[in-house]
Amino acid sequence: MAEAYFRAGADKVSIGSDAVDVARKYRASGKADGSSSIEAISHVYGRQAVVVSIDPRRVWVRTAADADGHNVVNHADAVGGDRGVRGPNGESLCWYECTVQGGRKGSGLDVVQVCQAVEALGCGEILLNCIDNDGQNNGFDLGLVASVKGAVKIPVIASSGAGAPAHFSEVFDATGCEAALAASIFHHSKVGIAEVKAHLASRGVATRGAPSSALPKWAKWAAVAAAAAALAVVVARRRR
């Protein structure tokens, strides 16, 4: 199936639930055997052609010990400051469980475990969603994005939660992620793409169509590309 997409002109393919199953198998065996879709595609088309889309959800715990060894994020002391994100009983600690089947089923694996496994197998980018943040428009989950970005070497695309131009520069500055994605704010005209581009330019992040002469030499570069299939817009930064 992937071959048909590439022959049709696609640059990349995205793998979802299958990647979680592959990660589980890899963690159990401790080795890559070449049988996974990630390995097969990256071997033929290159690592950069494989994007793994992950849908984690928060699992709140009272203490780190309650997380049973999973990677924990403390929202009372997360990057970007305490935003008041709490669990149903006031918990500030959570781990992020990767889900499958469109978020309907938990996997028992945390987001860092899956991301590190798929990276080892040949994934070239992580598209990092957040079920709890999706459609909230109050900003990206900086704690989640920072935890994944700190655990892998491949590019991370932050998704879920953008509601204002400032949220894009915020996630870049706080987490070091390579790109950020938004959809509904553009679909419903809550924010214009031009507004995001102008804001990023004012913060030293150039976007396609922005005059480079107006930016300082140290400016980071970004490209805005429409993903027609998902009707989303990805803002990707690229340093000189």
C-alpha cells in the first residue's frame, strides 16, 4: 500500500495504531527483525519518509510510584510553567498512555516507550497528538511535547490544542520541537494563517512568503505547508 502512495507522489506516509503494536513487539524482543512496516518503508524510501502518529492520553497518578515505571510529567512543574492542568482529584502527576483504534483503546505503553521504539526501528518523524488537549484551543501540552522531544533525536511535530498565534512560538521556545500542527482554528477562521506567520516573523521565525530581509541574522526559518488529506496546517521551523 505504501508503494502506491509514493508512486502517486507522496513524500511521506503516516503510521498509527500499527506502530504501537510494532513498538510492543520490539520492546519484548529487544531487536528489529525487519518485519514491521516501519522497517520496510524506511529501508526502501528512507527514514524521512516514515511518520508515526501517536495519540496519547493522560493517566493521572498520586505519586510517581503509582505510575509503575512509566515516564511521568509533573504539571505543577512543567516547562512553560504551571498552567493549572490537574486530574479529577487534583493530581498534578500523570503519564501518557498511547492509545490505538482512534483513541478508543489503551495500549499499556507510555508515549516515551513507543517513541523510542519506533525511532530505533526507522521512524523519521513523530506526529504527537494529545487526546485530552484536542480541540481545547488553550495551547499545546508543553509537558508532553518536552518529554518526548527530550527522549528522541528525530523531529517531533506538536499537535492538539493550538488556539492562538502565540501558542506556536510558545511550543517552539519551550520544547525545542521542530514543527507544530493545527486544524480547527483555521477551518473555523478563528485564526488566520497569515496571523500565525506574522506573529512568528515578529519572534524571529520566518515563514514562506515573509521577507527575509526584515529578519535578524540569527532568525530561525519555518515553512508553512497545507496537508490536503488532513486539512491541517503544519508550521515547521528550520534553523539556518
